[in-house]
Amino acid sequence: MKKILLGLILLLGSSIINAQLKPEMYYHNGKVYNNAAHKHRHLMSSFEVAQNLYNQSEFLCKQYQKGKDMKVSGGVFIGVGIPALATSIIMLPMLYREGQPSNSIVGSNKAPNRWDDTHDAAWALFGFGVGLTSVGIPLYSVGLKTMKTTLSAYNETSATLTFKLQNNGLGLALNF
């Protein structure tokens, strides 16, 4: 009887134990990495990130995508706003230094006055650049913070012990 009991214990103890550890993800220099493969950094594709987040929680996946969309939108606004602002900053001093264009006829009301149009366009470009840049910077920052917060929420481990029916019969399952 002792031999049979010892044989059963050895047989159960030597069975293959399957456990999946979720990879820890972190954000660095605009990319998402994990360190699941022998503690080396592995660049994750956006599909892998979305799949891991969705497996953990659909809410986390949606939050990460929302943060990513905000970051991209903010980057586009900054990318358009800063060159517009720089162009207007270069144009305005040149316009004020030159004054009226040389092709206008003094005393004639029929001469085209291109200075007014260029002046208005430079100020409009300045306002456009300031507006896009001032909206883009907070949008980019909030999106980046949302992405990082979502990844840190994913990395927090919450272990739960459940008793359920599995492929091999009844058993305890530790989910983390």
C-alpha cells in the first residue's frame, strides 16, 4: 500500500505543470517593450500590445487605444503648428521692415496693395500656428500619460485562487 501511494505521489509530482506568466510591458522612447523572454527587452508590435491588453481587460485595451489616438493627434497638431508658427515669425519682421511693396504707385488708388494681404496672411498663420501648438502639446502629453498609466495598470498583478473544472478534472487555479 505504501508503494502504491508513493508511486501516485511521484506520478502526480512529476506531471507537467503549465503556467503562463503575462509579460510585463513598459513604454520607452515611443515604443512598447516586454521582458518576458529571459529578461531581455523585446519590442512588441501594436497587435501584440492590443492582444495582451485585451486578454487582461477590454477596458485596458480601449484606454490604451484612446491614449494612442490622442498622442498621434497631438503629434500631428504640433507637427503642423510649429512650422506655421515659425513661418509667420519669419514673415512678420520682414513685412514690417520693408513696409509697402515697391510696385505700388504713390498717390494712386488703383495700385494693388499686396502688403495688406501678406500682412493678414502672416498674422493668420501666426494665430493658426499658436492655436495648433497650444492644443497639440497637452493632447500629446495626456495621450502619453494615458498609455503609460494603462501599461502600469496591466502590470499590476492581482492573483486569484479559484476552484474549477479543468481539462484534467477538478482543481485549483491560480490566476495572476
